[in-house]
Amino acid sequence: MPLNIFVSNLEKMRLESECGASVWHLGETIEPDALGALGCATTAQPTLLDALRTFERGLPAFQSNSLVACTISDDEVHVSYRVLDPQVWPRQADAELTLGILQNICGRYGVRRNALSEICFEAQPDKTSDALTQYLRITPHFEECENSLRFPARFLNNRLSTEFINNERKYATDTLDEILSELHKNLLFSQIAQIYIQENIGQSVVSEMSLSQVLGISERSLRRRLADEGVKFRTLFNDFRRIQSAFLIAHSRKSLSEIAQLLNYSDQTTFSRAFVRWYGISPGKFRKISFDNMRMIV
């Protein structure tokens, strides 16, 4: 099922539910095999850190255009999730489901929900937020850059309460690796470039040079392979900036300077000029347009 349809159906289910925490609860209680090779390989790992790294690496085998990242700093673990396609919206239910699944994984390694120190969502709070807060027993932060969980790093070495046979764990991991390898093998260079841009914009320098270094090829070879597919890196980069800028202005309260920084612009003025070229109006005026009209323009 395409991601946009799945997210849309899930959002409808969330809004129609009498329980504001139903989607999160679904994620917390789903069985690993419902996630296919990703779930089986993740919950067959010896420690929580291994499990989170497996989920982080293996998500493309289950869901495209999405990213999970696990970082450790200041004795805390930060696990984030975001959909990379800015045109997939609204997606609060998808965020609740995925964070619930991540909590499910953590719970299998002994991290109970009351051990979470922070929960963040990129969406704005709505009529179900109070019910979700009551269920989680922690007040989430809304309108953040990503959906995420935080908990103490001391849990990372926790082991499964049920020991898995070594060859079973190896089989699950090998199966996931085969799926990921096949997916990567079938990707066009333009798709690889798009994924790279989506994952790294706002996080680090995004350029032909940086991508060619990741791929281990020269910039000239990268340009030639993209040209063979009829595209240029700069076009892919600016197309993503154009769509993402409309998304951020319409769906967040971030300042124009913050949005410029997230899109790797040197300053707000340069970003605003680009936006006027794309849409014919200033970012400030665009923000006042309804979401339905905005989708027609994009």
C-alpha cells in the first residue's frame, strides 16, 4: 500500500476512535511478525542497542520514504522518526503508531513507558492530545522538527528476557539484509540522490561532492549517471526545497529564518527570493493560504 494512503487511512481511524490513544496503543501491542522481516530481526537481537540499530537500518524494508535515527548523548538515548515526503500529511496517527512500535521494542528489553523522559511530535496538538497525554502520563512536546522518544542510556545493554537461539537470530537478520540488498540494488541513481537529500538536508552539507563521497565515486561519475537518467542533482535538490518549503510554511509555526536554515540556505533573504520565484508570492502571504489551496499550488 502506498505510504500516503496508509497514513491517510490511519489518520481517519485515529480521528474516528473514541480513545485518543488507540493508535499509540496499537503500536505498543503489535506483534513483531506483523512488521515482517524488520520486526523479526529487530526483536531477535541480544541487546536493546542492537535492536534499535537494526530497526534504524532496516526500516526501508518495511516502509519507504521514512527515517528512524538513534543517537546517544549526555547519558540519554534519542530515537527519532520522520516521514521524508513533505506531501504526506496529516500524519499524527502515523507518528503515534511508529513511536508506539518503538516503545513496544524498548518494552521487550525492560524499558517501561514511565521510563521515558520526553516524547515529541511534529504536528500541532488537537482534540485527541489531552487523552493521549493522560494515557502516556507525560506531556508531549508538539510542533517539533521530528517525532521522538528519549530515555536513559543505561537501558541500552538490557537483554531480552527470553533467549533466542543463535541460528534463529542469524536467520532473521540475514533475511532482513537480503531484502535491503535487493531494494538497494533496484534503486536508480536519481532515487539514491533523492533519499540522500531528504535524509540530510537541514542536518549537514548536501552537495554533489558530499553524495559522491558517500557513494565512493567521483563527482563526474555521479553527474554522468544522473544524466543517463535525465536528471541533475541541482534540480532534485531544488525540487525538494520547493516542496518542503511550502510544507513547513503551511504546517508549522517556524520562523522564516528557521525554515531557511532547515533547507540549507545561507540566510532568510536568499530563501525568500527563491520562494517568490517558485510560487509568485512571498512566504508570509503563502502562510495565509489554506492547506487545500496550497496543495493545488504545489
